[in-house]
Amino acid sequence: MRAPRAEGARYDAGRNRVIVRLTTGLEIAFSPRDVEALQHATTEDLKTIEVEAFGLGVRFPSLDADLYVPALLKGILGSKRWMEARIAQSRRRLRRPPKTDASCGRGNPGSGRPKPVRNSG
């Protein structure tokens, strides 16, 4: 069985997605900002997309940018260095903020165990 190849590509401005139609009938869609070569592209830059290299490449002539279809299918959307930076950035967003003193029970003086009540008499 041959690997899927691109047979068409277009930009859907309403959804802000590049859509690549594969020879298998499937389509993959992604946001331009999630691809290193397209992250600063304008709507005008994305209007013209060409399929090249027997369906192995998708070209954006106004940006002089090429995407390799087998890499897209693996989720590789940029250089190794750029992808590592994106992963690190998303991990930082997932971290929970550190607990504050108030959430640890040390926020207000006098909080905690109540003082015993003494009977006078």
C-alpha cells in the first residue's frame, strides 16, 4: 500500500484552517499559527497553495514555504528546535500555580484551632 499523498489543498479563512485533501479521501486541517513556516502568514499569503512533488509537498508560493506531507501526517509542524520550544511552552501552561499561604491554612493570624472557652465561676 502506498503512503497517502496530497491531491489538493486550500485555505478556509472562515475557520482559519489549511485543509489538505489526501489520496485516501481523508482531509487534514490545521491552523497556520501552529506551523513554523506559516505562523506569521496573512490571509493573502494563504490564498494560493500548490501541491507539488507528486503529492509529497504543499507549497505556499507567496511565503516561499514548503510543507512535507509525510511530516504533517506525523504531526511534525516545524523544526526540531521549534517543536521542542512549543512543547515546553504548552507544559508551562499546564502547570498549576503554586499554592498561596492562604490556601495552606496560614493566611490569617488566629485561624486554625479555636481557643478553649473557660467558664467563669
